[in-house]
Amino acid sequence: MESVAELVEPERLRLLSTKTSLEEGAAIAHSGAVHLTVNHTYEVSARVTTGTALMIVTLKSGLNGLTWSCTCWESLSQPNNPCPHCIAAALVAWEKSSRFHR
């Protein structure tokens, strides 16, 4: 089974998401709004704060690949597409992992 970091490598994220979510997620990640609360091999959880809103994101690696969840309305209404908050958490998790492996 692949780790979350492997599953959220930026090239793979491009295949999972829309261009808009990728751009918004990258902006959120670069703003410092993502705080990883769990950063394990097969599970990542984060608190993502945008404006006055707080979202809780979970990314998990399983036998069927990557699963994600977020408490935002977009994720609840479109569960098959990762929202920008999930993308932001994924980018931060991947970046932290890639620094470790360099």
C-alpha cells in the first residue's frame, strides 16, 4: 500500500482534481493556513483556516488508493472531487515528506 505522501505527489494530484481546486489549494497551502495535526504514513489530518472558517481535512491511504474528507460545504456537495482544502493539506503533507526524503 502506498503512503499518503506518495499518493499526493503533485503530478498525481493534477489527475485527481480540477484546475481551480489545484490553484486555490496551492494558494491556501502557501498562505500558511494549513496545520497538520496527524502526519502518519497512511493518514494525514489537518486544520485549514481560511478567513474565519475552520475546516478539518483527513487524507487516508487504503487498498483502493487515496480517500479524502473535509468539513467544508464544497466537499460535502461534491464528494468525488477533492476540495481546495484537501489539496492544500495534501501539498503541505507532500512537501514535509519530500524534505524528509531528500
